[in-house]
Amino acid sequence: MQRVKAQPQPHPQGLQSCRAVFNSLTDLELDQESVADSSLQARMVQWYPGHIARAERQLREQLKLVDVVLEVRDARIPLSTCHPQIPQWCGSKPRLLVLNRVDMISPADQQAWANYFAQQHLPVFWTNGMDGTGITKVVRAAVSLSKSINSKRSARGLKPRAVRAVAVGFPNVGKSALINRLVNKRACDSAPKPGVTRQLRWVRIGGDLDILDAPGVLPMSFNDQIAAQRLAMCNDIGEAAYVDSLVAAALLDTLVALPNAPDIQEQLQRRFGMELPPEMTGEAYVEALAVKLFQSEKEKAGQRILKDFRSTALGTLALELPHMQPAHSAPRQRQ
């Protein structure tokens, strides 16, 4: 049986696109010979630790108690960090879309996504959990819901109460960091890696808002390996799920396909002393960089590339833009 190659498809439109994002590629049909290919296995990204399964069950129970859902996504990959089941879990509850790490994308990328979501009639809140940018607007929007909630409680003879919100999203998109900024202290465990938050925890924000900090949730499997690779590029999935050198190679192929590719080439030259010419694949670049700077150790070269991207040393940019096709669904070939 031959391996079936997935063909590029445009990103689906609108809020209902979440499920389609993870199913936009044709499933790969693998025979025994293909499965034995260690390179192919390394490219397949899968990560679903046990604590996420437990947390998901608890989260779905707690969702019955909340008034509003804060869906937090990574501004660099707004579609790939859209969990396909969140709309189903939330039902008719109000949802506020929070795109965190706005400091890691360019103003042009932010405007492109703002226009896109405006066309979907979906309000977006741009935040930076590191310095608190945009967080006050999120709180105001959530608290504003208390008027309708408490008016209904008053009609039933009940006392007013704080709005109950929950922050949900993929691992390491910055949910706990946002909550810590809201209370101006380390109320939730937070670190720049996936899987730090492992239990649900309620946090009081003043007297008007209670927020439930939840562990990151993931689909049980990734049918769309492009989305999975982008999660790995942005450190939104556990390191055990992928090989650094291969994800770094896919990242390079993605970067040079973006509209601002000339700027990226300049950054590569500045950081590593070598550009990525059209005839060279990302994988070949990682190998060449390993020889040049890391004594032929590809994993160290891959780790350095990923570190520089994640720290914005390669520039502030989004890996996904509205209406763009998946950047490396068809890997570039040597010419």
C-alpha cells in the first residue's frame, strides 16, 4: 500500500471551523513498511498524558457551574489552538475569545486576524500574560455579564453573586499567567512549558469575578499533523511528543512561505550566518547548521532554532494567517 499524501486545503471559515482544523488533511494510510520507517514515526505528533484526560472529565462537570467561558488561544496559531470540542462543551454559555501572546506577532498579523474575526462577528480580546496587556478589558467584559445573571437571581429571590468564569484552552497558551496577572500574585502555577497546571483551581478576582484555572485540554488524537506540528513549534504541546530537529525543519519551511519571508531570511543570516535558499529544505538547513555550529548534532541545532523562534529572536510573527493554506502540507523539494 502506498502512502497517501495530504493535499493543501484552505483554512475553514468561522467559529465552527474548530473541528475542521483538526480534520482538514486526508488521513495517512500506512502499511507495515511505512510504520517501520523511523523518520515517518518521528514526524507523527501525538501527546495525551493521563492528567489531561482526568482534567477534561472534571472540567466538563465544572462547566455546569460557570457563567462564562474564556477560551484562550495562542495568537501565533489561532486556528491550531482552537479545540474542536469546546463549542459542544460550552453549549449556550457566553464565550469570550482571548488571543494571548499578542506581543509575539506583528501589528500587521494582529490586524489581519482582527479583521477576520470581525467578519465572523466574534469579539476578540488581545492579551499579553507577561505584562498584563489587555487583561482589564477581559475582566470588564466578563463582569458585565453579572447584570443579567444577578437580575435573574433577584427575580428568584436570590442574593447577587460574583460571575463564575473558566479559562480553557490548549496547554501552555498562557491561561494561568493571565489569572496571575489579574490577581497580581502567583495564585496559579505557571511556567513556559506545557503540563504545569494539573488540577482545577478557583481564584477570586476582587468581589465580582471568580475564575476557574483548568489544565490545558487536547484532542485525544491529531488527524491534522500540520496543526500538531505548529503546536510543537510554539511549545504548546509536550516535548515528549516530537523530535526537535524535525519540528525545527518544518518550522523553517513554514517561515519562508510566509509573506514576510525576506525579513525572516535576514534574521536567519543574523542569528546563524546562513540564509535558507529556495533549493534547500528546512531539514537540510538543520543538518547544515548542525555541522556549522553544533558538531553535527542535529537535535542541538533544532533546539536552538526552536528556542530562537519561541523567544521572538527570529522576529514577531504569526505562523497562521487568515485564508492561508497550510504552509508545509506539501514539503518543499530540492530543486
